[in-house]
Amino acid sequence: MTPKIVVYKKLPQDVLDDLRRHAQVVELAPAHGGGHAALADALGAAWADADGAIGASVKVTPEMVARAPKLKAISTISVGVDNFDLADLTRRGIVLAHTPDVLTESTADTVFALILSSARRVVELAEWVKAGHWHGSIGPDQYGVDVNGKTIGIVGLGRIGGALARRAALGFDMRVLYTNRHPNEAAERAYGAKHVPLAELLSQSDFVCLQVPLTPQTRHLIGAAELRAMKRSAILINASRGAIVDEAALIAALAQGTIAGAGLDVFEQEPLAADSPLLAMRNVVALPHIGSATHETRYAMARCAADNLLDALAGRLTHNVANPEVLGR
């Protein structure tokens, strides 16, 4: 029997065509507008008799999943799975597939772009030039700080953190400190990375880069106390999930000079409100969650997610599973 798949994110045409060759496809994106809430309502209605679903950027609640009694697998076009109640999906025997490998390098590029642009004040000074303020040789008021040879602290040395450590150590001769649930011996051998407690990382790092998933344990991992523990000259970089940082505490720390600056690709509420104090701060580089946003990577993510879903529905998926305990049930 041909499975039914609900698509709730626009896919490349060839990926969508491939799904249609193997399944009955109901496409919600971009047919349904109105933002995430409207799409979530449409999704809840559409997958009542669906076997699988593929998409991203929608909070999928247990109440929504309860409306899909036939659902066997969901494939998210992301590495993060914080939009799902993993325990509920596991209890129901629903496979949750994700795309952890294909976005590693492009996301690490984004993190390092935030490091460089924050340290060298690239965005601020580009706007300063466009505004017509460049009338002669620049002086100390326009100086940034060096990146080469500094200390980078990476909170979470997984795939992306490891790619960031490679760029830092081999490309910029940086000292690499990291915290992780387990030591990363490969990174220690290859990049001289040193496994340290979070408190030591915060106190010694010139750049603190957050690369952990959002979980109940990491929510507001960086708050007022952690920001006070950082060097006043330090820059915080967050391209993982916005809620890992207490945004109100960060705004206060930046305003008070507790830390020197921040490079942010993620925020507690997205899109970031136009009246957010962060947007008025010269020492903040704010990006619209572009970590994996290249043509090549987004295509690879869509292709990987589609393959994951077809394999999961056929009972042959053995990797890229966020809740592997459901396999073989």
C-alpha cells in the first residue's frame, strides 16, 4: 500500500518529485500562509491519516501528534529536534529523523563569520562608511581586536564544535578550550583542544562559542552569573539555539560593559522583534538564523531528510535517528 506523506516545508522540486514517486504527497508549504500557528493547525488536520511527515520550523506538540494515529515517522529538515517532544514520539513508536551531518561545515563557517565580524566590527564599520562618516584615516575609535592567536572557548564539541575547533586552531592559531559531556580525544590530538569546566572556559576565553543543543539542561545555560564570569573584553557567539542564553541578562551585560560584544544568529523569539534593544547596540552582530543557509547545504538537508523519511517508512533507516530506541519495534 502506498504511504501518505505530509510535506510542511517547501522542498526542491526534484526532491518533491522523488517523494511523489514513492508515496502519496500532501503539500502544505507554501500553500498555507499565516505563519507558524496557521501552519501548525493545517499540519494537525492534514496528517490525520498520514504515515509520515517532512518539514521544519513548526513546533510539533503531543496534542498535534495525537491527531495522527497512523503516523510512523517524522523527518525534520534540521539537526536540532527541540521542536518535538521526543519522549512522546518514542512512547508512540514514531521515528524522528534529522540531518546532523550535512550542515556541519556551513554552520561552522557562519560561527567563524560571527567571530571575525564581531572582533573586527565589520557590520558596524560597513554601515559607518555607507553613512558617509569616513573622511580620513581611521583611528582608535574604529579599531577592532585580533582573532589570530586568541583563546576560543567552545561549549559543546560535537560535529559543529569540532569543525569550529579545526578552523580556530589550524587557520587562526587559536588556543582551544572546550566543555563537553565527554572528552573529545580526537580534537585534543588534532587541534590541541583542552577539556575544562565551564567556569574555567568562561574566565579564560576571548571568544565563547555556544554549540550545544537546546534541552531542559541547557536552557539559559548562559545567564547573568556566567556573563559576569567572562572577561570584560570577551565576545559571546551563539549560533546554536537562542534560549541557551538568557537574552535579558545578555542585553544588560552588553549595555553595562560586562562583556565586549556578541555575535548572534539565534534568539529566544524568532524573528527578532524590530524594537529589540540588541538591534540598537553597536557591539552586537545580529543575523537572521542563517547557520546552514547556503544553496548547497539547504538542498543537501532536504535531500537527506527525504531519504531519511522514505527509509524510515520502509523500515530500513539505521542512522540519523533522534530516538533510535524505537527502531526494531
